[in-house]
Amino acid sequence: MDWLAIALSVRLAAIVALILLVIGLPIAYWLTFSRWRGRFLIEAIVALPLVLPPTVLGLYVLLAIGSRSPIGRAWTVWTGHGLAFTFEALVIASILYSLPFAVQPIASAFALVDTSLLEASATLGASRWRTFFRIIVPLSIDGIVTGVVLSFAHTLGEFGVVLMVGGNLPGVTRTVSIAIYDQVQALQYDAANRTALALMAFSFLVLAAVYALRRKPWSVAP
């Protein structure tokens, strides 16, 4: 079993889920409460990875961060090495690929918040930030948790995007899905089966824990 690939995948998924939580909250807030008529264009951009083939997204990310791109050249000047085929490249690509899985559940939860509560908060003189953190976030915690878990799980099982952007470098960019693919290609079916079972068991435990928390067993039933 390729524990190194499993550890790298979990690390990648955790970092991406955390970043998407930070950037997903303001994006979801804007999509929910903005009155701009062209909002649907931003919604389409956010949801694009849902229908775009992973290899297509991976190709354009690779071109955007390659050695000939402004981003790639700036990264090389800053760090002394290229950005493509690095762990950082996997993080960038995974953020773009899993963005809708974080934003859409959070935006749906925000949309369910009673607007009269927001109006009452504004009447009492509370700022938008205070209203957001004291009213919107607590009332939308289920959607926020769902967005974090979905982005984590989606990143954990990525294949096409990470292969295009990161390649297959052991300990650097070889994720668990790529490791399983390599084992199958080498006809190592037993090893592939053990790795796949470990990934499936871990994913199941994460989802089971989240659903158990969402049931709020500590609350008093009516």
C-alpha cells in the first residue's frame, strides 16, 4: 500500500478544503445577496468545473502556470524553481476544480436565512461583518460543513487535473488516485485493491462523522 501517496492526498485535500472555506464564504455571500443583474455570469464561472472535463481544466492551468507564463516566470524569480509539476501547482488546480463543491452548498444555506433577521440586525446598527458572523454563519453551519466536506472528498479523489498539472512524482505530486492507476497498469491488482479499500474506508469514516455531527445529537428533541 502506498502510504506516502495517501498521506500526500490527505494533506492536499485538507489544505484545499481550508482555502476554499476562506474564499468560498465571501464568494457565496456575494452570489447570494448581490443584486447585480450579471450575477449569473459569475455563477456560471464558479460552476464551470462541474461540466468541464478535468483534462481541459488541467491543460489551461498548466499553461497558466508554465515557465512561459507571467505567473510561472514570477514564481521562478521568487522561489528559484518552476511552479508546474509541484505540490503548489496541485493546490492551485484543486482549488479551481473543487470550487463549486464548496461555494454552492454554502450559497444555498445562505439563501435560506430569513432576511427579516438581517433587516433587524441592520436596524439595530450592526455592521455587515457582525451580521455575517453572528447571524448568517451560525444559521448556515450545515451548508458550510457540507461545502468543506465535499471539497475535501472531491480533492481526495482527483485524478485528471492532478495528473495534468503535477505529473507523477513520488512524494511530491503522486496522489492516491494516481498510485492506484500505476498499480493497475503494473498489474499489481492486490496492491491497488488494498490502496482503494483504504481510501474508501477513510472517505466513509469522514462522511459518517459529518452526517453524525449534522444530526446534532446534543440538542433536545421537541
